Amino acid sequence: MNDYEDEQVAKVPASKRGVAFLCDVVVIFVASVLITTAMHLIDLVVPLLTRYLSQVLIACLLLLIRDYFNSGRGFGKMFMGIEVVDYDTWESPSIMQSIKRNIFLFAPVIMAELVQIILFVLPKGAWGSWITLGLTVLGGIYVFVILPLEFIIYNKSEEGRRLGDLFANTIVIES
């Protein structure tokens, strides 16, 4: 039996979640710079490593799993006194829940980075520009449809669950 079963969960304000997100982005940006710098040193021994793993891709991968570490409290959530928990068990989210929860925010960037890796590996041709154009159009649709949907769902939800929370079966609560 957990402490939250009989309580009504209060919606964590968007401002608190937003500040936590910005804190996570800053910390992860610094971490990705350090990781990329180390990779450039390793690149002297293992050529092309940095071509396949860009700083942007590393940052996105870290942002995907940020809710898994420290019992659902990434740096930003810890700073703001909030945490992510499993909606049913109120336990820390699994790594898959963290990925599922955050994939909606970073899918276009991750896809663009993966396509750049594929375009680097495959022979050059005119089709590469068509793929880039297609990704640009899909990214635009995504930004104007999915991201607003995230915020609409959050605002309409009494518990403050966004699309990523529904998909991962998680909720953000006060710590």
C-alpha cells in the first residue's frame, strides 16, 4: 500500500515542470559537451566515432532517459521538488517508461540525427536531398500537431498528465 492511493493527486504547475525541464536541458547540454570532448579524444584511436554519435544525438539520448535516474528525479525535478512515478504502483519509472515518456518531445531530432548517420554511410545521391526535405516536412507537421497536443492534454488533465505520461503510464508528483 502506498501513501498516494487514498489521496487526490494535485496537478504540478506547468511553470514548475518547465523550470525542471530547462534545468535538465542545461545539465545535459554540459554533459553532452563533456562526452563529445572525450569522444573526440577517443576518435584519435577509433576514427569516425564522432561522425556516428553527434553531440545532439547524445544530448537527446540523455534527455530520453533522464527520468530513470535518481528514482524519477532528474536534476531539474530534484531542484524543483517533483518526481516522475509509475501511475499504478507509485514506484520509480523504468528505463522504458522514461524513454516512452520523453520520446514525443525528441522524436524529430533523433530521427533527423539517425537519418544523417544513414546518409553518411550510404552512397551519395540526389535522393539524400529528398529525404532531408521529407524530414523537414514531417518535422514541421510534428511541431504543429504533436507538441501542441502534448500541452492540450496536459491542460485538460486534472492530474496534469501529458501525452508522454499517458503513453508511459506515469505521472509527475510533488516529492
